[in-house]
Amino acid sequence: MLRFGMADKLLQGGEPAEIGRPTVPPLAGDGGAVVASTEGAAGGVAGGAAEIAESREEFLLREEAAVGGTDLARRINAGLRSLARSARSFLLYDPRNEAIRLFLDQYRSDMMGAIQAATSGGVTAEGVELVVRPFELVWNGEIVYLERDRERSLAFRMFRDGVRRLTIQRQVEWDELLRLLQILSIRFTGVRQQEEDIVTLLWKAGFKHIDIVAVEGFTPEDDEADDEPVAAGHMVGLGEEELRQPRGRDEAGHGAAAFIDAPLDFDLPIPPPLALARIAPVPVPPADLEAIQQEATSRALPELSVRLVREMLALVADPHDPTDWNDISYLIEEVRDFLLSEGQLEPLTSLVSDVEALRGSDPERVDTILHGFVDGRALRRIVRSIPAAHTRPPPELLWLLDRLPGNHLDHALAVLAEERSPAARRIGRQVVVRLLSRDPEKVLRHIASDEASVAADLLRAFAEALPARTLAGVDAAAGRNEPDVLFEALRVLERLESSPEVADALVRLLDTDVEEVRLRTLEQVAGRRSGRLYARVLETLQRRAHGTMTAVEAEAYGHTLIVLDRNHAALTFEEWIRPRSLFKRVFHDPIGHNWLQWAAVSGMGLVPGEDADKMIRWLAERAGSELAQHCMKTLARRRRERPNG
Amino acid sequence: MAEPSSPAELASGELDSAQDRLAGALERARAGEDRELAAVVRDEGHQLVRLLFGLLRMTRVHAVDNEAFEKPLVELRATIEQLVGLLGVVHCFAVEDQVYVNDVRIRFQDRAEGGAELGGELRRLGIGGLSWHAVPEVEHLRLLVRGFAKPPVGAVSRQALQLQLASAGADNVELHGLFRFRVSGEEEKVEAQDSRLVARRATSVVDETWDSLIGNRVPNPLPLRRAVTEILHMGPGLDGLWQDPRGASAFGGHTLRVCRYALFLASGCGLSDEAIQDLGLAAMFHDVGYAAHEGAQPAHGKDPGHPGYPPPYERHAGAGARVLLRQRGFHEAKIRRALAALEHHRDFNDPRGKPSIFARILRIAEDFDNLVRRKGGRMTPAASLRAMAAGAGVRYDPVLLQVFVNVMGAWPPGSLMELADRRIVRSISTARSPETWSRPLCRVEVDDNGTRYLQDQPLLDLAQGGSVVREIVEH
């Protein structure tokens, strides 16, 4: 496929000396690293200058030189640079990225502005006509675009494909400019570029206000007669004199060792003749034509693709036909990937059924092919293609997962780890729920080690899939200190009936580093009102009071203990507030005792009766200012809440 | 969703919609191409160039049967195998100091890796690039590399090396010469397009494509697509296009005619420009199944092998699809034309289901030409239409067939008629309107006093006068 310019130096008339930036060796491979630009915009320094390194992103997005001797030329240049930059940006960004949107906006503004300016001032009445040269675009004799790097250059891409003139008329619409960008972007970014080029794409577009003049212009450098058939892959610009010689089928005249002409009886026998019928011009109903037209639109493509595979599979199955799996395995992959990217799950399942039906002919091959329908890549594509409004995995996806063998759980875990959109994560999680029982231990390991939000999702899935083993999931999560995971642990615990194991889990959560989690745990503990928890919560408070604690937490402890066991709590609090032993009252102030008293005041605040008031008042008269304030606030609240004031 | 209330909101909405449309179009156009594909091609391409350059360089100092060549040859084969698996056909071209693998530029950390020098090495034999259409054997690669050794061991030219490779059965590697852009005179060439030249070029490309496919190469649709675009641009009904181009093979002529009938039919149905172009290309490829070899045996050592034979009629359709599917990459046009090649001889009421729209169109175009051509039914064009009309609903889609009848007219192009005034005329136009359906534009071949015109045949518009008394059977 000889579509791009080779040996540009041999252009007739000579090529202006290239003024390029010095060659710089890239520092690494392609993945986002440094590249060398060996041909830069005009105006750079040739040879001997300091080396310049830039990332691939910088390389692709760096704007071409601003050229143009007049204001109009500069505006056209701006429009063309926007066009080129936008087309190149698809090499870096996903088409739906916000960055693309910005480039589109700029392109629209620059290009429409340029066309209007150029066609309203009387200079160019009908449109902007650009002459396409290998590295330049010329308008009205002036260079309005210049870029010599073949990989970056808009002019080069067009010239290579045979475009020699591009005219954008005054009445051009935004849709047409967008389509022009689309065509150029495809040519910039596609790797398997065999089907179409800019000229054929532009023709297909059927523009009303954009015209091109195109040639095919490759000739062999050596003009000696070549006995070989000219390699297909390029349009040879054969002139009249070159075509004068009839194409002989002299077998000696061609170099290929194995040359076979089309059989003389091609397409024969013809179908048996039928009696002649009358013919007449009859208008065809518009509805019939409409139906024909619909068949030729892209909407039919999924069904046609599956049908082609089905037909080729039938040939593979036919013992008289030489078609084998090697001939069609790539087709199956390509159709599969197309259906995946379009979210066409129903035809995808048909395709699977068709392929499966031939398993007997080559089980290993079929299994390899089928594996690609639910591997990580496929699963990701399916999940991404599901509309955001959908809350459940589509039945076709579940069908695939149930039917086809593979490490589906691993793939689902990977999808969940990678996808960021809430919709994709929701679906991913539900898929994990479905598959989890295949290897719960693996999921537990992921809960313990994956990134926090992923681990939280997995814990939720675990509890949903294996409710009887929820505590195992909580255990795996409890060792972590990220709020996401711990809150999820609390959520799943909330759904469980009280038991010693649940108690253990909750108490364990009281020791996390995240205060908010501890507070919510205390809330949940209080909500359970289980006296069994009293001693353990008390012990935890006593231990933690010596470390970091806040007033909020101490209060929560106080409240919780009273709820769990009022009588014992009241006795304990009384001892903390006003120890019976005089010695303790006077001299004992162990570290942490302040927080214990704080908790005690909060707890006693919930105990009705004058005795509680007296106790709190007693402490208020003796405590430090903060604790005293806490006592006074508690007393004030009690007064407010007391019936009859 | 609330309606946009301000110009800014409106513009923003338009931009969102524009981005959505663009994204959808690009995603579909690049279906199957992960963003990683280009990176992988770059990496593997880098490896390919490095190995190839290294091997060619080694021929300057070592004999090719030296053990030192073995490992890099094996690695080179493995790399090509990777790339063929991804791309289908691998093109490696050196342009000045740059190297491209399938349009992806390969960059190098330092000059010692060979990027810049590969071109120089290839130019020793006047080679601008290489294409691999399938995974080569190590022996074939050795032979290729050996070609760069000094004569008498090495080859003396690109052509000689290509012959050596072909003789050894390495017909899936293609050596390209150095090319240049044609610049001078092209403007004039574009302006003065001659329909006959267009037709000859089209059949020439068909024949070249045939040659390529015979050589087990991957189909390259681009040249044929260009040819179709040229025909469409000029108008498929142009006078000069109706005569078989001089020097065209029977196969090439048939292919071109089927293409043009199909284009007419598609146009008459109101298909989009996109669909018409794709259909034209499908028509150009519809009989490539005959290029497939059955029973082919590659050459091996002293065994010259066997070129194989074209498939019989019953299998040529399937063979055509098989050949077309050598091309890698998902594309709507490829799917449609492979299906069309497969189904284009099926009846409309085939028990396997109604054939695809392209196949049904090609069936009509193909049968019409096969009924008319000399080696086929040898019927007159008008009689062919009437014979086909009898098959409406069974062999042929009745709607499409009626459109075809409407478009071709009572006297399709090529019909030879005798008029009431004894002039012999040949139709050169399809139906220009329902009113002139049976009164085409013609060229007078014999005038009313028996004078035969061999050239500069006068035009006669039957819409202006003249009536047909009989059709003349020529064969």
C-alpha cells in the first residue's frame, strides 16, 4: 500500500531546503515518552543546535508555525492549524474527553471565522481555495499552512492521498466542517488504513460546500520496462501512451512464477433460460425503495456481520469446501470486537451459538475463540457499552458468563478495579456477585488489598452473594484504615442479627484510626441494645481514654454505655465522677481519667433523677474549665428536657 | 431536559452533540483498533526494522550461511508473524531517513539501530520498501537477505531478487521500487479526463488486483475504490464507458460492466453516495474467488510445487469471500462485499434466506452481463431484460429488478436496433426519463443508404424521432 510519499526529494522542481529541528533521540518507547521531531516548522535551526526533547503529547499537540503575510492569511492559517491539531488530538485522547471538546470549539470558531472573513471582504467571493503541496497549503499564492513533519502535517496527509486542491465554499455548514475533521482524524489515527483514503472518504461524504481535486500520482522512479505486473496497492497514473499496449496474457511475459488467468468459463453455466416476459417502466412505490435504502444503512451492519460469520462457518463445516478455521478466525474476532464496542449483545450471543455449534471440528480452536468473548477486554467493553440508566447487567451478558468457560471472576474483579463511572461500577459489582461463589477466598484477598473504593464495592458484593459469610468479609476489611471500606463494613454489619461474632466485629471497629467510623460503630452498638456488649465497650473506653480521644467520642461512649446497661453504667460513672474513696477523690487523677469523667457526665446526663444532677453538679464545682463547662451544659439540657421545666 | 435558554447554552449543546457524533463515527471507524494497537505496531515495527537492518548490514561482512544469521532470522520471522497477526499485511518502507511500518512512523533511540540507514541498505537493490502478505518461512527470509550480498551471491536488481523469491515459493513478499510523486502535468491530466481512459484504467486495476490475489496477497481495495470513485465522478453512463476498453481482458471487461450496471441500479434505488461507492467496490471484487487456488502446493527444495487451479463455479463465491477476508480490520464495506461475493449467485427466494442487498443487486447486474456477453448467453440486452423479468420474485428481487428495468430502458446500452428508416443504430444510453424509456440516445452504425460508420458515428436521439422495428441479434 503505497499511499504515502516516498523520496519527496525527487519532486520535480525541487523541494525547498528542509529547515528542521535537530534530531533528538527519544528517551523511551512510545508510551507517553519523549519523541524526536526531525522536521519541524519553518524557522527552526538546522543542525548544531541544542537538542530539544518533548513528550509525545507535546509533540502531537504542538501547533504548527503561525504563517501568513496578511491578516486574512493569518486567519486562514489559524483555522487550518486548529483543524490539524484537533485531528491529531485523537491520537492522544478518547473522543469523548473534555480536551477534545475544547479543540472542537476552537476549530469551529477559527475555521468559520476564517471562511467568513475570507469570503466577505471581496478577496475570495465564493470560497477559500487551497492548493495542496507536500508540506504546505497555499491560498491566493500565499502559504497559509506549513508543517514538514510527516507524522504531524495535515498538508502531507492530504497530498499523500492525492488531494491537490481543497475548496471550502462560503456557505459551508458546521456539519460539513465537522465531517471534514472526522475524515482527517480517521486518517491520522487509524492503523489498518487499507480501505479508504481521504479522497474516497471525501467523495463519500457528498459535501455540498467542500470540493476537492484529486489525482493519483505515483510512478516508479526507474522508468525502465518492468516485466512484473505492477504491484497492486497504488494507482498508477497511466497515460494514454502507456495504455496503448494491450494487456497481454502471454504467460512468458510476466515475472510471477505462478500465473493463472481467469478461467475462460468464469461465471458459467448461466442460469437456465426462462421464457421472455414483457417489461415496462413501472414506478416503484416509495415505501419499497425506502426499505431497500434501509438495508444499505449502517443499522443493518450487526446483523450482516453475524450472517457473514455464519455463512463462513457453514463453509468450514462443509467437507467439500477448502475453507478452514485459519480463513475465518480473524473475521470472528473482528466481528466480535465490533459488536462489543457497539454494545450489540444479542447478535453477539448469536455469534457465540454459531461458533459453538462447530466445536466438534476443532475444540481447542473454538475454545480459544470463545474465550475472547468474555475475557477482560470483552467484559470491559460490554460494561462500558451499557447505558448509564441501566441498573442491572443485561441478560445477554449473564448468558455469556454462564455459558462460556474462563476466569470470569478475575476479569470481573479487574473491571471493577479499573472502571470509574458509577454505572459501570454498579454493573461490575453485580457481575462479581454472580461469580463470587466460584472463589470467595480470592475476593477476600482483594478486599484486604485493593484500592479502598474497590474494596468497599467488593465487600458489598461479598455480603450480597454470601450473606452467611459476611463476617469473613468484614474481617478482611477491618484491618484497613480507609473510611470507604470501614463504612461499608458497618453497613453490612447492620444487616446482621446480633451474635458474639458480630459483637467481635463491632468491637474491632472501635479500634480503627478513623474517628467517624468509631462514632458510627458506637451508634450501631447502641442501636443493638445488647447487654453483652457492655463490658467490652467499657473496656475499650478505658483503654482508649489513655490515647487520642475527642469530646465527641467520649460523649458517644457515655451514651452508649448507659443504653447498653444503665445500672452498671450508672455505678461505674458514679465512681468516675465522685470516687467513694477520699484518697481517690483527692489524689487520683490517672491519665485518661478526664475523658472517663467526660463520658460519665454524658452518660449520667441520660439518667433521670436528682441524684444524677447532684453528681454532675458536684463535678462541675471541682473540675477544670472544659469539663466544668461540659457539666453545666449537660445540666442545662437536663433542665430543658425535664417535664414541667 | 430543559430547553437551552441562551445562545451560549445553545452553542454548548451543539458542541456536545458535535462531539458525540464525532466520537461515534471515530469509534465505529476504528472498531477493533485498541488505542494500544498503534503502540504495539510501533514496538514490533521497531524490532522489525532493527532486525532487518542488522541482517542486511551483516551481509557486507559475513556469508549468509554463517551461523550468525540464524538467530536474527528466526527473530525476524517471529516479529513479522506478530505483525501479520495484527495487521494482516505488513508494509515496511524507508523514506529518506525515516521508516514506516503500515503508516506508523518508527523512531529510534540512536542511529545505530538502523532507522536512517535501512533506506540506504534497501537502495542497494533499488528497493523502497517491502510488504509481507503472510508469515514467511525462515528460508525465504534467508533468501531475501542473501539477495543483498555482493554478486554473484546476491541479486543484481530488485526484479531479479523478486524472481528468485517467487521461484522459491516466497510469493508472499513483495519488493517495491522507489517511488516519487508525480507532480508535473497532473493538473492537465485531471482536467482532461477521458471516459475511455477511465474505463481502461479501471480494467487495468482489476487485472492488477487479480495478479496480486493470484500471488496470495492481501486484497488492497484502495486502487479499485479510486477507480469506482472516478467512474462515479464522471458519471457511470458516459458514452465512452460502454465500450469494452481496448486491451481489457474478458474478466476485466465483465467486472467493469457489472460494476456499472450495479451503480446504475443502486442510484435508481436512491442509495446513499457511501453505499453506492461501497457497492461499486463490491462489484469490482465480486468474482475474485476465481483467483483462489485450490490444490496449490508451494515450491519446496527441488519440488517446483503446483500453482493450483481456480475453484469451480460452485465454489468460486465462497472462495471469493475467503480471498476478501484476508484483508484485516473491521470495516462495513469489507463485510458487505465479502457477503456479496458469497451470495451473489443465490436466488432471491433461497431457502437459506434472502441474500443481502449488495448480493441481490450484483445478482441482477451479473446475470444481465452473463446473458449478454459472447461467452455467456449471447442474448441481446433487451432480450436479457425480458428473460430476467420472468425470474422476478424467484431468482431476482422484484423491486430491484423493476428499478433495473426502469433504469436500463427498453433498449439498454449496447442494443443494436433497426429503425423504420432502415438505419442501424446502437443504444448508448440508459433510460433518461420514464417518457423516453424506450427511446434512448444512439449512435448510427449504418445509415439509411447502407453506409457503415466505423468511426465518428453520428449521434441520434430517438426521443427526437425514429422508431425501432426490430432488435438485431449479433452473436
